[in-house]
Amino acid sequence: MSAADATVHPAKPVRIFDRDSEWAQLMGFLCDPHAKAALALVSGQRRHGKTFLLEAATQATGGFYFDGKAAAEKESLRRLAERLTEYTREPHPPHWDRWDEALDALFALGSRQPATVVIDDFPDLVGQSPALPSVLYGAYRRLEQEGRDNRTRLILSGGSPAVMKRLFSGPSPLHGLTSLELVVLPFGFRQAARFWGIDSPRLAVQVHAVVGGSPAYRGDLVCDDAPSGPDDFDAWVCRTVLSPRVPLFWEARYLLESEADHADRALCHSVLVAIADGRSTPGGIAERIGASLSDVSHVLAIMSNQQLLYGEPDAFRPGLTRYRIAEPLLAFEHAVAWPHRARCEQEDAAGVWDRVRATFDSAVAAPHFAQLCRDWATHHAAWETFGGESRMAVRGTVPDPGRRTRLDADVVVRGSVEGTPGTLLSVGLARWNETMDLSHLEQLRHLVSLLDASGEYTEQTVVACYSGIGFSPELRAAEARGEVVLVDVDRLYHGE
């Protein structure tokens, strides 16, 4: 393609923070010059900015956007006809009895010129019109059979990536028609700190442990309130997430109730409380809440499918799955706020926070810090840090037969060295509120010796300490001798 033929893509609006890759992918799809209709799928959980991004892309390309709210089929067709009439400036809206009529009208937008068409919340429409995917497939096939040029770029969007994949994979008639599948994820922890305007790494960890990387939590849901500095964190929690006057206070409950069936809601809450309390295996959760393993497994499957939970294999016991709460706000709610909501609703946030502050550090901030360390190891650590390309970082449990116990490793990094995958690159401990010293280094050395005795290849394994406070001079000296990798909060946010 010559420079003269190259398509100029609309620039990303300044109001969109980051999302450079997502914008480039959308514009590449929408501005594709080929004279053939194309389909894209865009998914992302609530509050991650999916709709905001799609509305901006529609506006930038002069396209048509329709929010497919849950409604009866006739009502959805009527709303779509009215919106399309506003867009085309026709004098009267059409009257459609079937979805094939509506889809033919949408594809007609691209018969003479490029046309962006976005249908948001598509799964809600399918819920009332189960045949809609087949009808859409039929509309595509009619275009192909007629052999006419058509430059409609249709984007179907839905809140749950799992639901969208289920609608368009396997036996779905639309399987294989998509040109782009884009998942809008929450901001990574470094992006989130910049988005919130936080310069202090330790404060950034604390705020991320409450609200994660969901961009929507920065604006209206906290009344545009961000902590002014490290000394303002406690007061910020009291005036936002623990205040019934602020929408964020109600968000965690809405997150769960919008995803789980009514019959499973109470058990979902109990499971989340157990996980927030440190029980991460199905058996441990069942024991903690006094429920059957089958019931707990059912709820774990529901919440994992909705991406409210992540199930991860133990680093050294692949048959053991550990669960963690995917949305930090849910973890905060069930570890800190859930037992005290009545007092919070009576506007005693300061009293509640004074009572649960230590619980926040141990049950919320500490495990969240460990997860950020795992994220750092896979996304930000330089190749030289662990002597290989990091591919995975999870928790691990190592049996200690001599002491008749098990030892935990918080950050177990595996990766590729000279083309060999699965190499144990590093074993690390993470301590949020603890100055780490030589005793932690000795613990790690013992862990590595146990792994070596069990048959794990450890010749290239690097030991690492991750601390939210810092390290003793003796441990820093060991680092200088190349005996250990040390990662503090500053390196977590700014280093490799």
C-alpha cells in the first residue's frame, strides 16, 4: 500500500486515559478499507470503561451506537428504530416486527460508505431474543450471496467476556465470523496510580487494594475524591467507601447481586467472606462456612465464570486450586465492611475504620500487595532480574517433612530460559508491614533446599524478598553480594 492510500485513523480523544492499544485495535477494525462487512466483539466487566471507549470510537468515526438494555423484543426493536431514525434524520421511524428487518437496515448504512455500528449489551438482547445470533448470521450470509460491497463495521459488546465467548464459540452460527475480539481490562496497578494522580507508591498500593484498576471508581462513584497524600488515606476511606452518602459504598453489593442468582447470593457472600479470611481452597472454604463441598464448588464455578474469582494452581501442587477475589472492592467489602455495614449506614465510618484498620492491613492490603508483586514479576521485571523470561507467578506450598509442616512461598516465578519453558526462576516472600531481614533470606534458602530435595531443578532459582516497608542493612548487603533480589514499593512502581 502506498503512503497516499494509507488510511488515516482518528486520533484518540484526550479525555480517554491510556487505552492506546485498545484504541489502535478499534480504529484498525473500523477503518479497514475492504468492501466487506465485518464483525468485532468487545467485552469487559462493568466499570472498566468499555462503554466509554466504544462511545468515543463511534463518535470519532461518525457511527451509530445503540445500548441494548434488557427489554422485551418488541420494545428493543422500537427503541432501535427510534435511535436509527435520529441518526439518519429520516422523518419517521420504521416499524419492525422481526430482528432480520432491523439488521438489514443496520447493514444498509454501510452500502454506500464506511459505517460504524455498535450494539452494546448485546447479551441482554439475546436474553429476550435467543434466535438473534442466528438471525445475524443470516443477515451476513445474505450480503455475501448478493455480492454487493458493504463496509459496515459491526461491533457487538457485552459486559462478561465469558458470556460473549459462549455466544460466539462452538456451536454458535457466528463462530468464525469475527475479525476482532477485544477485552477491555482494568488498568494495571501502575496505570491506576497515574490515573488517580498518586505519587506515593505505598499509598498507591493501599488505594489499589480498595478500588483496583476500575476507571469508573475514580469519578462519580467517589464524588471525584482522591486522597491528597499518604496521611489522608484513612480519612479518604471513611468519607468514600465506608460512607453511605457516596455511591461507592453500595457498589460491592451491586456487583455481586447483578451477577449471582438470588438463590446463590447468600452462599456467594459467605464464600467471599471465607476467601477474604484467608481460606483459598474449596475444602477450606467449605469447612469455614459449614457448607457441603458440592455447594461450595457450584458457587465457586459461578463466580469464576463471571470473573469475580480467579482459580489458580499451586506452584508446586498442580492438583490444588487456590481462589482469590478478582475485584479488590469485593475483597475490601467482605473482609472489612460486611460485618459492620449497619454501623456504617448509621454514619459511624470513623468508629468502624478504627476497629477494622488492622484487619485491612492483614486481610486486604497484605495479600493484595503479594498479588501486585506477582504482577510485577510477570509484567515489569527485567529479563536480568530473574535470569529468564517470566511467564507465570503464583503462590506455592512446600512440604517440610523434617518439621512436619508446610511452608508458603508468596511469589513463585516460572518462565523460559534458553528456550526451556517452566523453569523455576524465583521463589519469594512478600511482607506488607514488615521490615525484612536475614531471617527471611534463611527461610527462602530453606525453601529452595526442600524443593531441590523433592526433585525440582533449582540451579538457576533466584530468591527474592518483597517488602512494603523496607529491608535491614544486612539484607541490603546480601543484595549487594548478589545473594537475593529485593523489591520495595518504589521498585514495584518504577523499577525493573
